[in-house]
Amino acid sequence: MPGSEYIVDRSEVLRYLGYRGQEMSPELDALVDRLSERCRVCAKPRYLWRVFDLSCDAEGRPVLEESGVALRGVDIKKHLDGAVKCAVMAATLGFEVEREMMRLGRRSAVEELIFNAACTALIESVSDVCEREAADYARGLGLVTSFRYSPGYGDFPLEQQADVLGAVEARMRIGITLTDSMLMLPKKSVSALMGLYPAESGVKRGGTSCERCENREFCQYRKEGYGCGG
Amino acid sequence: MAVADNGFVLFDGAMGTELQKRGLKTGGLPELLNLTDPDVVRSVHRDYVNAGADVITANTFGANSRKLGSAEKVREVISAGVRLAREAGAKRVALDLGPTGAMLAPLGTMSFDEAYDLYREQVLAGAEAGADLALVETMSDLLEAKAALLAVKENSDLPVYVTMTFAADGRTFLGTSPAIAAATLSALGADAVGVNCSLGPEEIEPFVGEILEWSTVPVIVQPNAGLPDGSSGETVYRVTPEQFAAAVGRMLDAGVSIAGGCCGTTPEHIRLLRAEMDGRTPVKRQIRRRTVFTSAQKLVCADGGIAVIGERINPTGKRKIKEALRAQSFDYILNEAISQEEAGAELLDVNAGLPEIDEPGTLTRLVTALQAVTPLPLQIDSSDPAAIDRACRVYAGKPIINSVNGKEESLEAILPLAKKYGAAVVGLTLDENGIPDSAEDRLRIAEKIVRRAGEYGIPREDVLIDCLTLTVSTNQRLARETLRAVGLVTERLGLKTVLGVSNISFGLPNRELINATFLANAFAHGLTLPILNPMSRRYMDVVTAWRVLSGEDAGCGRYIETYVNQTTVYETAPARGKAAAPKEGAPTGDGKVDITQIVLSGRKMLIQDAVREALKTRAPMEVINELLIPAINAAGDRFERGQFFLPQLMASAETVKLGFDVIRDSAGAGQMVSKGKILLATVKGDIHDIGKNIVKMLLQNYGYEIVDLGRDVPPELVVEVTRREHIRLVGLSALMTTTVKAMAETIQMLRASGADCKVMVGGAVLNEEYAKLVGADYYTKDAQDSARVARKVLG
């Protein structure tokens, strides 16, 4: 996993910080750069993905064949409707950024906030790299992938996080663990599923998944009409 | 049973890989197969017995009650697991103990005791079922490995081997190196330590080299059959049995005495490894005895020269640390830790001794919190054995205990703790008759301490002697005796010495001069572990210079790097977060315009001088109400209008906070400037605390005093501190839908306790309605909003 593929996109960092073109002081400007660089240095991006065959259980739920995990809820079923396979991915920045964030938080809440935004931008970039790899693989099979869909979206239960991470052995292989309240640790981690569809099925790539997001009621980005880009 | 009693010990190979071959899916709990499909499990074991394995690892890796649901189930699954291995013809059966699956505090939410209890259940079940040894394996977290290791040692007589798993960068996912793992786990009393899983045998060879270098006990390896090649689907391991056996064979030549396989290895791998072992005899390892201290991320070896111990985390004579300990609000202390690290400390002394607080509880929480923000090994400093016991227990590494002394009572209370936790221990040269005057008498006490430590099984190199510094102004003769004692202990006993230098100058002016001179002399007599304030440039100069004179700084590189562009000026470095004010460019005049502009532009460098200037002509409250508050209000207005985005508002707020600090410092202890205390906490189970931290900073800048209990805070602690500190406003945050119920529970407990306080809540998934539902008085949509609530409740 060469590191040069991942970027901390400055405009993304600013977007997470709620930037709307305000005039910034040179100090703040430099701080954003410094903390973005710090994030790049501290992060140990790791990711993995695996493609499963899809089958259906007695209740009509999609099942990740090789792991025996049945996926619950109407929304994930809709998401995978027409898919012939399903890619499961997991990505993380590792624990060092958590420690660094705690250190920064003792010194300055601004630095903590900006560092946090930089980490969010980076984990998105890592997830994108991972997603592209899986999509390339799918293309080799003559398939196309849908967008990333995660436990907690819509009525896809957050509790299935354990099944999803377990299916790819994310704890053993890249160090993602779960708390009892289903938080992923390291916090800057992503897990997601992507359907693999026949190319001719006309599945829509990209776009946002707001309609299915459980945070849609509260989402500041959405209120302001921007969307989180997810 | 002795380890490696017949020379080498051969473990089996992968269970999971073999189960998959027999058609098992990767999800679910493979341990349950002990009950549902015993024949399959037994047949895998039998294949390994037939391949020549001495030890069969029972199928109990994840059999804990967190995963299985109950202690009864744990017992059932483990009992069956051990039995199946036995039935397959195993010569010896290992109880297998893998990670709990949860992350321990401070990075996670599981407490040390919870992890320990999970392992204890497994150990009791395994011992009862007749396992011959315990294998703690595939650990990423040194603290979790310690919990499992202690659970085995404290609840059974089983020998215990411990392995950790490392990524390609040579660290576990939590940042522990093979050297740290080896030094720490062998000190803790593991019967063998090593590496498993991780990567293939070729890739782990350097890790094994490190472990052989630092372990004082036999070394075990269980590599994978190469890297998992699983990007597209099934996991494939490509190292052949021949390649595997040859690579592990080289490790046997290097000193490894216990080996087996992990993921991807098969009975054939083990059979060929048997042949490698049968053709050899174990090599005799040279075990080096060194004075080593560790944290989970750092190893400090005192054999190579001086290691500075930072002294500042100690409430004696420090008002802010006392306040922080009383309120359980550790930010100030954590900052002191980071500052000392940045100033060059290599270890940190941690003392939480205040008569009016629960010292064991407080020290334990503080040690946990410190491990999240600093990699420096800790010196646990207390006169209360219970506090030492509990703090050492939750410490991920090999700490120093400060201290034991020559009194019988002290030796009997402290030395067993040092042994149990594999800690180094500071021995003070005093006994029932007090501190002897002469160096020879102090030497005699040191001899006694090291002898008694030996009787408890503590190696000499882990005994550090403090010859005790006495105030020179009251007895001038004794300074030389202390120095002579350092020399005698170093030369005659060959022990390392510790010395706190600050006491020497008590009652004299220009104390740093005396201290630094004393320090230099102590180095000349052999001192290796000075306890001092690393924020003092003068002391660190002496340290850097002595490293040149002693030869530690080979080629003087470090010295030259430090001083090539520097002249020495003796001032104590400013504390962290308080930037040194530049002498030029400080604003003058009445300061009103300047302060607003400084705050709006977030120019932290300028605010302190501006406030000092304003204090010359105005009362502190006037500066706050007429200058600082209007300035932060102006920033708040800009934020509301969208002219500022959040980081700009926060930069302004931090600037104001520095202004407040100046006023607080100048007002002194008797005349604190506070508009009231607010308690903040991120609720139990939740560790997303960034929103809370923003609220905290903003409220501080409106003049409120914040008691910050941090994240993942148990409801009981919120209630306890709210009552003790007479808090009238409590702010709780939670980010996840899954943790909002902990918020409701906390509020309920607060109400039930009769605490006279209002509660405000905030967090991404909350809204006005939801806030009412959890029983809060106020919902705050953002940090600005919390300031509005605070004004309403506290004025």
C-alpha cells in the first residue's frame, strides 16, 4: 500500500470545518497545512476488501456466502438488488492518530478540531483507494460496483458492524475493533459494502446516499444543501 | 512442568485454516464447534499429533463470556475444547487465550478489570479441564496481554507463554515493538514470550532477533505461512512446508526453543518442523541483564547512560495540580506530562498523594489517562501500597515503583508488588532509625534492600537506589555524604542510582544554581536517573553537557546539534500552551481596541502582554467584563453571521483563554476569578469528545471554571464530582444513538442523588425533543448555545 496514493485534500479539510470562503488569517491558514501534514505523518493507513458471492436465506435476506452472514433490513436488500456479488471493505488510519488527537486536544481545541478534519479527509481518501481497487477487480469480471453502504445507514442495523468486520477479519488483519456500543476503534475507520452488478444492469454509480443515512435528520451539511459527499 | 524440558517444544499449526478446508465458513464462533462438531475439531488435533506436535492448542481462542454470553458457556466450551485435544492424543494441551475483541481504556472503553475477569473465567475453566499450560496469543495490546498473563498467574499454576503479533512496520497495531513486548512480558513473569501470526517466517525474522535480544525467558515463534493473499476472495498462504521449516530452523539456530505455526500452516508444515527440531539441540542463549523501563510504545534502557525522570506531576507545593486531582479533571496534569516530554524527560514520576482524596482510585485513573498522551514510561510514586498496586496493575509496561525503604514494614509491603508487576523499584536509604548521616551507613541500607529484593525474586538490575538529598543550608556536611553514597552504591554494589536534586537548595536564593552544581557532581559520582524539573533549561544543560563528558554522547553530536546556534540564558521555560510573549510589539494605551483586534485575529502571541498592560490600570473583573468578554462576543457575533467559521471562533476563544490565564495568575489563589463551575463529560461508552472539548474551551472564555471528566465517564463519577464540587450546571455529550441511553442513565442518577444542578446536553444525534426525553433541562445545538445556557443558569 504505497502512501503516495492517499491525500489530505485541503479543500475537503476546510469543508469538514464548515468553511464558506471566509477570509482566513495567515496563522490559521498555516495551521491547517501544518496539521494536515501532521495527520499524514501519524496515520498508518491500512485497508482490505474481499468479494463474496451473494445468496439468499429462507427469509429472503441477502447472505455473504463464504462467511454465512445474513444482512438485515429492507435498505441493504434494496442496495444489493440485482447484485451478483458483494464486496466488503474496511479501512483505518490506525491508533497513532487517536493518540495524537488526544495530545493536541490537551493543548488546543482548535488544533484538535482541524486535525480531526484532516483525518476525516484522509480516511475518505484511503477508502476511495480501496473502493477503486475493488471496482477494478469487479471490472475484470465484467461487473460494476455501487457506492459504499455501511452498517447504520437506513435500517441496516449498526449491530451488524460486528458481522461485516468479522467477514473480512478486520480486527486481525488491520486492527479495527468494536466497542459494546458498536463504535469502531480506531475511530477513523470505515466499513462498507458494495454490490457488484452486471455492467448492463445500469446501476447508478456515485451520487449521495443521504436518503438512506440515519443522520439525515441532523446533518448540518444536508441542511445547508451541500451533502457530506458520502 | 518446566519449559522446554526436552529441549525444543513443538506446537501445532493453524486450526482455522484446517477447519476451512473441511468446509467451515469464516463468520461465527469457531469455538462453538467444540460442542456442535467435536469430530471435526478432534480430527484436526489428531493430524497435528500425528505430525509430531508436542503441544496441542485447544480450540478456545475466543471462548470468553463477552463472545459466548455467559460464564457457564465458557466453561462448557473450554472443557470440551481441552477434552478434544486430549482425546486426539495430545502429549500436552494448551489453553488458548486470544484477544477479548474489545479495546482497553484509554483508547477504548473496556476497563482492565473487565478484561481480567474475562480471562479469569477462561483460566479457571481451563485449569479445571486439565490444561497443561496457557498460551496467550495474537495480542496487539500490551495491556490486554498483561491482563491475560496476570489472570493465568493469579488463578492457576499453569505455565504461561505469551505471543504478540506485529505488522510489517515492526509494531503491533497499538505501537508496541518486539523489544518492548519481550522486556515487559518477561519481567511480568511469562514462562516464554514471542511472536505469532503477523507475517511469514522470513518477514518476522528481524522481530524474532529483537525478542531474543530483550527477553530473559525462552522465546516462542508461531509464524503464518506467509502473507495472506486475499484481495480478491479466499485467503491463500503461499509459504510451502519446506520453506517454512527451513526459515523456522534458522530461528532455532538463533536461540528460539519453542515453535509452531499460525494462519495457513498445516500438519505438513509441522511435520517438517519436527524434523528440523529433531536434528538439532537448543543453543545456549546469552541472556543480558539490563535495567529497562517500558511503556507500550517506548523502551528506555538505563545501561547506556543518563535517563531523566520528570518530577512535575506531584501535588506538593503545586496549587494547580492539587486542584486538578481534587476535581478529577486531569487536563492540566496531562499538559505537564507533554511539556516535560518535549523538554527532554525520558520517564515521568507520577504522584497523586493528597490526604483528602481517594489516592488509589485517582492515581489509577491518572496513570490510565497519561498513557494516552505520552509514550514515556512512568515512575509510580506513592507511599500507599494500595495505590501502587492498583496503578501498576493498569499500567501497560514495566514501570518504576517509587519507593521502598529499609524499614521492614516497607520491604514487606512493596517488594511483592514490584515482583508481581515486574517493576523496577527505587530503594530509599533510610530505615527504622531514619536517614543515616554517613555514606557507609546508607550503603548498608542499600545492601539490605537489594538482598531482600533478591529474596523476593527481583533481579539486581531492577533495584535502583536513592541515596537521599538533604537540604544543604541546614546541614552542609551532608551534601558530600549523599554524593559519596551515590559513588559507593555505584561502585561497590553495581546498582543504578536515582536522586531528586531540588531539595538540596531549600531555603537558599538562586536555587537552580545550587541544584545544577549538585546535579553535575552527582553525575560525576555515578548518578544515572536524576529526578528533576526538565522545564529548567539549566538542569537540562547540565545533562546534555555531562553526556559529552561521560562519553554517552558519542562524537558530541547531540551536544553540537543542541547548542550550535544557541547561547545559554537561564530562565525556566514557559509552560506548554503559554507562548512566550515577545518583548517588542506589545500594545500600549487602554488596550480596549487592541484586545478586541488581537482576539478577533486570534493572535495568541500578543494577548498576554496586552492583558498585563490593561491590568495596570483596571481591576481584574473590569478587564474581564469590559475587554475580554466583549471581544469574545464580537467573535461569537461574526460566527453567527457566517463571517467566521468554527476554527476562527475557536482561535479567538483560545486567545481569550490566555488572557484569562494572565488574570488568574495575577489574582492569586485567594482571589480566583470565576463565574461558576461547570462539569462536562462525554457519557459512558462514548469516546467521541471533540464537541465537548469545543464547548469546554468556549465556556472557559466566558470566565467559567470547567471540571472536565473526559470521555467514557461512568455515571457514578459524574454524580460524585457534581456533589463534592457543588456543581450547578452539568453538560453531557454523546455522539451515537447507541450511547444516548447512557446519557439518560447519568441524568437519572444525578436526579436520584438529589444533586442541585441543571443539565444541558448536546451531540450530533440529539435535538430539542430527544433532549427532553433523556431528562435534560437544556438542549444546546452548538458551543455558542452552551454559553447562553451557562449565562442563564450561572449568570
